[in-house]
Amino acid sequence: MKTISFDSIKNAVCEMCGKAACDLPPDVLEALKAAGQNESTPQAQDFFDQYLQNFEIAAAERLPLCQDTGFAVFFIEIGSEVMIDHGTVAEAVNAGVREGYKKFFLRKSIVADPLFDRKNTFDNTPAVIHLSQVPGDKLHIVLAPKGGGSENMSALKMLKPSEGRQGVVDFVVNAVVSAGGNPCPPTIVGVGIGGTMEYAAYMAKKALLRKTGEASPDPRYADLEAEILAKINASGVGPQGLGGNTTALAVHIEFHPCHLASMPVAVNLNCHAARHAEVTL
């Protein structure tokens, strides 16, 4: 067995909080540059120029890409041969979030209770942690901060199996177009198809972690991604919802077997500043 210390996890998460907030991943940056060259109006082109300037300033001055530094959402894979000393993975991750959001002066956005006690926890915890066990002796941590503007545009529908491919296309396209400028487009569109209600939502969010524009390995779903993306971008919603050729940079679909009576479909959006950071211990 391999032992990973509580402090090494906490310290890694702390630094990830700063990196995710200030550094746009290279794949997202390249997708934005390419999309900007495809815009046909001065207004849309100007938005892309401003995005790129913002990212340069954030990286150089270690300032957040966006004032909403988000809910700290983690996808963690722990090897079956890994042990954590003096605590659990969740405890170490939350300790790192507390330290990181303070160290890097990131906005704390989490309230203690969703309905009756909406008081800020003042340290951006608790984090949302999706933990899975895999073979091996590594601990892989991905942080994907989720701002309220894009998260609030999430959608889920329990489609009838008879609605088929067209039902999926119509639902996803309508969800993105109806969101308009609220999620700060151009977005990355995560889609989860199958499983159960909650698993479809999980897949939709996890799909956002795929390298921007990387097609599904299943050619049927890759074709579906391309069709949905083309229809979204033909809507004319455009950057910031003010018109243009690019409403979404990519559509990423994850799928899972489901009950014969069901076909759940979930949509989760990332804004144009699709933030994430990762580390392997």
C-alpha cells in the first residue's frame, strides 16, 4: 500500500484553487482563439479580443479570470492501493479549499443552507466531491470551479425512449439557446445521456472536463455532438448573447446504460472561462 499524507493533499488542493482561478487551460484558450477568427461582426470579434486580454492579465497578475470564483467541484480518483494518513480525502480537500480561497483572495460564494440559513460559510466550503476508486497507487484530483451564472442554466429532462435522437437534439439545443447570454457564452456544453436522473447530471458535468472539442470515441455520439453544436451555433445567440457565429465552443456527450422505460438527458454549461486544474499524487 502507498500512503499519501493529509498535508500533501491539502497543499496540492490549495495551489490548485489559485491555478484554476487565474490560468485558463491551454485547450480552452486555443478554442477561443480559433472561434474569434471565425466571427464575422466587429462586435463579436471585440468580445473575443476582450476575453483574451482578460486571460493575459489574470495570468500575469495572478488575478481571477472571473469575480465568481465558483463552487469548488472535485472529481477524484483514488487508487485501490492508496491510504490517507490522519484523515479522509474529503477532509483534506476541504482543508485545502479553505486555505486556497483565503491565500489567493478568491471570493467565497457558499451559503450554509440552501433555504433557511443562507449565511456565507466564509471559506467556500464544503466542496462538492465526486470520489471513485480505480486500480493503482495514485490519487488523481481535478478541480472544476463552477460559477453561478453557468450552473443556473443547467437542465434535466426524463425523455421518453420513443423521442429518440431528435428528442435529445431538440432538448439540448433549446436548453442552450434559451439560456441566452446568462452563462456568458461561448459555452462548452456538457451532456449526460442515460443512467438515472442523478447520474445523467453527473455525466453532464464530468463531460466538461474533456479536452475542448475532442470528439466522443464512439462515432455515433461524435456525430451527435457535431449536429448539436452546429444547430446551437446557427442560433445566432453569439458571444455574451449579443449575436455572432459562436454560441458554443464544443458539445461533449457522456452516456451510460439506462432502464428500458427511461432516457434521462442532462445539460450542464461552462462559460467561456472554462476553468479547471488537476494534479496526481
